Amino acid sequence: MGNFERYLSVWVGLCILAGIGLGVLIPGAFQQLAALEYANVNFAVAILIWAMVWPMMIGVDFSAMRRVGEKPKGLIITLVVNWLIKPFTMAALGVLFFRHVFAPFIPAEDAEGYIAGLILLGAAPCTAMVFVWSQLTKGDPNYTLVQVSVNDAIMVVAFAPIVAFLLGVTDIAVPWETLLLSVSLYVVIPLIAGVLTRTALMKRGGEPSITAFTQRIKPLSVIGLLATIVLLFGFQSETIVAKPFVIALIAVPIIIQSYGIFAMAYAAAWAWKVPHKIAAPCAMIGTSNFFELAVAVAISLFGLNSGAALATVVGVLVEVPVMLSLVAFANRTRNAFPEN
């Protein structure tokens, strides 16, 4: 594990502070970057998201899905939690807190944006950082790859309908064209590019060629992640500085959702006697979010300065410390699970 993964929370924290600081010191620069958009798609964010996601998509091996039937329990838990539970509990928590519990503290129009952002987070299970969480818990890398591959395949067709349904249920307008465009840009196109790149590398030198190539371009993904965080917190710096209390309020349902989903998946894996090397990653996938997709879609649907975009950015802020605490818990409870 390299320095990036080992000190992940440090780098993310520094980038958050840098983004907020730069946004306050040079707001004009961020306003110019925000203006670089077409059809509600910001070019700067899009380029960084592609730089981050494409190297990760190269690691997605759809041929691995042939091995799904070998150890189905972990995958079943992941799919049930990710697609039948998590999006709906996140929407429910958003409505509960922002239409009821926090209603006296937040204008109604802002609350709707925060709910929309939470829905986008809840409907986007992790596809990339889960490899880091799996590695930190000594998870089975091949099985993690199977889980990620299956989830990516489902996300291509399920993300937009689930988001549209939940936005409709919560009475938030659904711009279908922008939603489908966002899914195409941030999931379908990087996935196709990753598959084509993987296929070309397999023909050239097989798995060693893929491994060598992904190691060479790994810095691209790291730079994309850190630069995206700086950019997003720079865009939202004025709101964050002016309304720190709102940031804390948005974090509450995200934290509850994260620990609740992990507890549900981890307990199900324990009850079903799933080996720890499969149980830990299976719980991590549903707990962690594909925040890159959620942020990009929030910006496309509702704008850079929207409540939805802010809520997804808070998801980035909460993600790393929460996930690291769950990694520590999973490692401490390893002996409660069977080894094989």
C-alpha cells in the first residue's frame, strides 16, 4: 500500500482546507472555472472525474462475473443492500431530517436540494475506493473485483431510474435528459473506455500488461481525486464558511446512513457465516459511495452552487473518516467470522 492510501485522510483533509482557502482568497478564479460548462455539465469537473474514474474502470473485469456462482452469499448481501435498501433509507433519512427534524433551521427550498443530494449519494454504491477499504481489511481482491464488476453493470441501467423514482417520490423535479446525459458521461463512457483499454492490454501482454499500465497511470487517478476535492470545496467555499452549521446538519443523516448500512450488511454476513475476507468488502461497498458520480450528477442536474451539490460534497467530507473507523472495527472483529 502506497503513501496515498496509508495517509488518505490526511491528503483529503489538506485538499478540503486548500479548496476552502483558495475559494475565499481567489473567488474569481473559481467563478471562471464554474462558467466553463455546457448543458449544465462543467468541463473542469468532467475532465477530473474522467481522470479519476477511467483508470479505475480498467480494473473492472466483466469476465469475473462468470465466477459469481462460486461464493454467492457475499454478493447477494451486497446487491440487496446496495439496490433494494440503501437508496430508499437515504431518501427516507433525508426527508425525515430536512422536512421535519431540521425544518426550523433550514429554508424549505434549501432543504429540497439537500434531500436531492442525499438521494444521489444513496443511489451510487462505491466502485473504486472499495478496493482501498478491501485492502485495508485484508479482503479477497478477486471477490471484491467480482462485486465491483457486477455493481457497475447494474449501475449503468439502474442508477437513473432509481434516482428519478426517488426524486419523484419526494416531489423534486426530474430533468430526465440531464440525468441520462450525466450517467452516460460519468459511468457509461469511462466504463467503455476502461473495457477497450483493458481489451487492448490483454491482447498485448495479458494481466501483467494491465497491472503495469494501471500502476503507471495510478497517479492520474490520485491527482484527479485530490484536484476534484480542491475544486468542489473551492466552489462551495463561501457557503461552507458562511454556514458551517448547515454542513454539520447535512452530515448527520449521511453518518447515520453509513453506520446503519454497514451494520446491516456486516451483521447479515456474520449470521450467514460468510468468511471475513468476503464479509468486510461486501459491507464496505454499500457503506461507501461513488461520490464522484454523485457530485458530477448533482452539478449537472442542479448547478454548482446548489444545495444538492453541497450535500454531495459533504458526503466527500464525511466519507474518509467514517470508512476508516469502520475499517478499524472490521479488523478488530475478524475473529468473529470464519476464515474460509
